[in-house]
Amino acid sequence: MPKRKSKLMEMQEEQVILSKERTILSFMRTGLAFVVAGISVAGFFQNVKMAQIIGYILVGIGFIEVFESVRRLIEKQRELKRIK
């Protein structure tokens, strides 16, 4: 019969997962900031082709970061449910 984890161990695991979730949410916030910065750069410098390219790249990086953060967040929430 497997040993049951102590309540303290379960709480520590849950605390670690929640701290990882906070980190993931901060990455998501950074990704959204990239999107906003990219839209601002592309919109403000409409006549400068290089600035528009940089703006679109920032938007792309931002969306990739947001989608990856959502994927990781779902993964951590599943892990948290497994503990409970």
C-alpha cells in the first residue's frame, strides 16, 4: 500500500505550483505588453517601413508568449487538480 503524503507535503507542493502560476501570469502580462508595444510602434510610425516590421515582430512575439503562457497555465492547473 502506498504511503499517504502528509498534509504539510501537500501544502508545500500546492504552494510551489501556485508560485509557478504567478510566474506564468507575469510572462503572460509581458506578452501582452509586447503586443501593445508592437501595435503602438506600427501605428505611430506608419510611414517608416522598418518600424512597421519591428512592430509586427513585437506583436508576433507577444502572441507567441501569451499562447505559451496559456498552455503552461492549463498544465499547472491540471497538476494542481491532481494533487487535490
